[in-house]
Amino acid sequence: MDNTYSSDQAKNLVQAAKSSFSEGRYSEAAQLYDQLVSLQPKISTHYWYLGLSLLLIEQESEAQATWLEGVVEFTEDGTLSLLSILKFEVERLETAFNMQSAWLVRKYIQEIDPDDLENLLIALDHSANLGFLAESDELIYQVIDLIGQHEHFDSDALPKVVSSLLINSPHSTAAVDFIEICIEKYTNSQKLASILFSIINDIQQNHSIRRENVIRLVHLCLDFSPQNSSVLINLISLYQEIGQYNRSIEYGKQLVEVSRTKFDRISAIYLLVKGFLLSGGKWLEAESSYRECHHLIQSFLSESPSLDLDKSMRLLVITGVSPYFSDNPAAHNIIRKQIIQSSCTNFSRQSIDTEKRHQSNRPLRIGYISSCFRRHSVAWLSRWIFQYHNSDKFHIYAYSLKRTDDDLQNFIANQVQNFVHVSPDAKPTEIAKHIQQDEIDILVDLDSITSKKICSVMMLKPAPIQVTWLGSDASGVPVIDYFMADQYVLPDTAHDYYTSKIWRLPKTYVAVDGFEASTPTLRRCHLSIPNDAVVFFSSQTGYKRHQKTVHLQMKILREVPGSFFLVRGLSDGDSVQAFFADIAEQEGVSFDRFRFLPTFPSEEIHRANLQIADVVLDTYPYNGATTTLETLWMGIPLVTRVGEQFAARNSYAFMMNVGVAEGIAWTDEEYIEWGIRLGTDEALRKKVAWQLKQSRHTSPLWDAKKFTCEMENAYCQMWAKYTEQVS
């Protein structure tokens, strides 16, 4: 071959290859560099660019073979030369936002120079952003090992990497391990903490992330800002969520200490009260803190504060613990009215203008809003109305504030025309706008005073008619038109103190077709309980275990010889046992008559295991609701104490609707008497059990289809009243 000709040919080929490569025509570049390798086999860059071109057209094994050939050929500086080109070209790829190719090239840079921390960090950033989770975890631990070799380290790339991992890989335990060691050893750890602070709320609201990982991240925030109230609130809520109630109490006390304003102190004490209640064994501490919180609220309201929507709804939700401590609905509602009055001016400015609609040519649009459309008591009870709604006359929308994708949520989603997963970070105004744009005619709130966000949405009045049903007592929000009830669940005098109009349904305010039950996992022999012993049973959260009622239950146990008491509920096991042991000792009941049960794997197993009980002892002043319905459905006698407030009349209402009066007590003395009678009179227990079994075929409580018709009739009447008023 003529050398001059070869040189000119090589120049042209080099220029053409460079142009093809720089313009991203990698197949063409590979062909040209292949010719150059043949033409000028002593020039190393031809090998490097040929291999890189092959890599970028997904011919990875050919790329490796080419580079290996070049490295063998140019032993002295071949590897360094290849590394230099890869580093130069990867930056060009990143400038062009070709991140997948850049990620691949950085993997090969890592193979050549595994100690290049900056390269590893940038590769990790790409891996997180591209969703390569398995590769990310493997890479993370390589980076952790490398960082561990340094006392301190610096990196321009690290802040972006941390941000990418928090956004794209918050589920990864490896990512949390990585962030922990980076904050420990990075020279500007405060910058990393700032990134973490900016995103931690979003991470906490993502319930698909393991709570233990979220807690570790929140603790990192707390290390940087030990008196940061927002961080402490997050930590308290997380520990309550995973059942570590004593830890939540520990941080609740810290929050109270750092709270400076009266409002912040109210909020802090409320969280502490929740921790005490949830523990199931710290009633006296809960009661003392509740009294302090109540007095602070009264003092705060006496100052005529001007509250925004968020603060007023937060206060409203805080009053939601009052029914656990006392049966005084008139007093509870007075406080709620005062809260609303402190902010009515602000509400009127923020509320949405709802167009007065009257379109007779389409079905009524009924919207249900809740955070409980999942395996939750509210969903177990409300699912039937979604199944039986008349889709010709009603179009049903369900707005779910918590996504779980469990079987119950999916069931409800499949029953309605529109199931809306509301984003966890959606603001009340955004949710209200969505509801308004859907032209909902009647909006039904299933959470009421248990949800600050939903109370805020309702306060914005996104629908012409607004209703509270099922989940809790009425919130007191003045723009809610109706509160669904029946003739039993609220006393005749309730209208004197309720803000919303009470709409009493003909028979019952809720109905179900029954409950699924699995195979029992409890046997008396497993619990060392004789077959002929009477078994009393209580299954509630710590919230509902009022100390006074537990004293009544001990008096019953004392008067029924040889009886046992099974206790189950979401609470701290040691605290609950200490709580019951103390009261049992005061009442002269041997502690060996107690059996404390773990949480069962599912609601279906819980219901099956109810059959071990002879008598269920209800709570007061906050009755069971779903637990009572499950008890009655399983045919087990129940003793309940009736009060004045909604929460103290649920069991009474259900028992009246199944036609069983035995076990309904209007005083503490009657509660004890019924407990003793049902505990000692086997014939009476059998009679009640038979009545309950028969009621399955006759009671309105077990006829969800008819109940749905009654709810639909109520909606039609509400709409007729509304259209008459606006026409």
C-alpha cells in the first residue's frame, strides 16, 4: 500500500470517524474506527473509540474484546489512555443528557479505576435516576466501602446523589445506609442535612416506604436540629404508626419542652396524649395531659385568636380525643363552635364558590371522601353501599387520601364510576378544586374529626350539599349540611348542640351483609383455660380503655367465679399488662385469670377467634363500632354502657336493631349486673346467641342493600330541598 495514500486515507477516515462519533452515529463510527485499526494498528485511540462506539450500540462483548486487544498491544500506557478518553467522553454524554449511555461508560471507568469516588458517585446518581434499583444497591455498598476508608471526604457530586436517592430510591435500605455514612464523613454535612430536611415530609407520607427506614432518616434530621418541632412531630407520628408507643412518648415529652407558643404547646401535648392512650397502659398520664391540653385550648380561645384554615382544623381534630375521656357532647361541641368562630372570617375568604347546579338530565353525583378506603373499619362497613348503589340514578366518586392497593381498596375502586387516588402532598384547596371540577352534587365525609385534611376540604365547601356519615362524630364544621344518624345513635336532645342538621334514617345509620371469617387459631387448651370456664373478651385500642370502665370489668370478673378475661388490642403489651394488673389488684382479682392476645394476622382470623368468647365487654365512654358489629354477627352476647354522645351509643343502636336488649346498661351498676348475669346464666347466653343468629335473616342491620336504598332516598330528598331553595 502506498504510504502517502494511506496517510491521506487515514486523515479522511479519522475526520469522518470523529464526526460520526460526535454526532451520535455510533454504528457508522464503529465501521470507520474498525477500518482505522486495520489501517493504523499502532494508534491506541482507534481501539478506544472503536470499543466505545461498539459499547454505545449495545455490542458490549465486542467492545470489551476490542479494548482488551488495545490494552495488550499498548501495555505501558494503554489503560491510562483508555481511562482518559472514557472520562472525557462520558462528560460529553452527560452534557447531552444521554444518561443511560453515560451510566454504562461510568461502569467501565469503575472497572478500570475502582477507587475513583467521584465517578462512583456520579454513576450512582445515574443509576438512581434511571431506576436501576438492584444496580444502585450494589453500587451503594461499593461506595460505602470506599468512603469508609476516609476520615472525611469532599465531593461536588454528592449533594445531587443524595437528592436523587431520596427522590428515586427512598425504599432502599442501602440508600439510607449510604446517607448515614455520608452525613458522618462529608465535609459539608449541613448541606446534605438541608436536602434531607427539604424532602423528609414527602418521604414520610409515602407509606410504601418501610417505616424503619423513614425513622432512620428523621433521626438524621434530629441530630442536626434537636429542637426542631417539625422533625420531632414526624418522629412521634412514625413511632406511633409502627407501634413503638413508648418511644413516641419519649419524643412527645421533648416536643412539649421545646414548644414556645400556646398553640404549639397544645399540639405537642395532644401528640403526647395520643402516645399515652395508644400504649394502652398509661391512662392516668393521658388523663392528666388531656386536662392540661383542654385548659390550654380554653385559654387560647379566650384570647380571640385569628386562625387560618390549617390551625383551626388542627385544633378541631385535637378536640376529637375528648370523647375518649368524657361523655359530654354538649361541652365538646361548644369548644368546637368556639374554634370555628375564631376563624369564620378567614373561611369565608378561602371557600370555593360552588355553582348552584340543577341539572335534572343526569344522575346525581355522590362523592365519598376518606383516608380509610383500605383494610380499615370504615371500609369494612362502607363497602356495601358502593356495591349496591343504583348506577342508573347515581354516579359514585370515591376520593381516597391513602393508597394501599389492598384487596378492600381494589374492591371499592371496582364498584364506583370514579376512584380517585389523591396525592399525599395535595393541599386541601387542590382537593376541593378537583371535587368541584367533578361537579359533585353531594359530598359525603367518612372521616370527620379524625382527619385534619378532610375537615379542611369540607370547610372549603366544594359541593352544594355536604354530609358526614359513619367514620366518627360530627366535626362541627358549619358548612356541612347533614349528619347521618338513626333513632338510637343520638339522643332526642342532640339537635340542641349539633351544628349540622341531624338526618335520621328510618332504621339504622349503617348496615352490612356480614363479615368474612377465617379458620380459628385460638383454642382454650392453648391458653390453659378449662372448657367449662366463662370467657370474657375485650378487643380494643388503648384509646378506648377508660380506667373507670376497666374497674367495672374487674368487678364483673370478681363476681363470676372461675371466669377468664381475654384482652386484645393495638397497644404496648407490657404497658397493657401492667395497667390491668394494677386495677385487678385494686379490685381483688387474681392476675392469673387474664390472657393477653397478640394481634392476629388478619381481620378474618380475628373474627373467627371471637368464637372463643362467651361474653364481650364493651368500652365506655367510647364504644366499639366495627368490633361490636363483628361480635353481634358472630352471635356473641355483648355488655355495653349507653351514654349521651355518638361514640357512647353505637353498640346500643346496633343491639336495638338486632332486637337484643339483654346487655344494654344505662348506668355503671347495670353494666356490672349484666356482666354478672350473662357470665353466670348459661341459658341466657344461649338465648341471646340464638337471637343474634336469627337476626341475620331479619334485622335491618344485616340488610345492606335495603340500607343503600334508604341512603339513596335521603340523598334524593336532600337534593330536592336544595333545588327548591335555589330555584
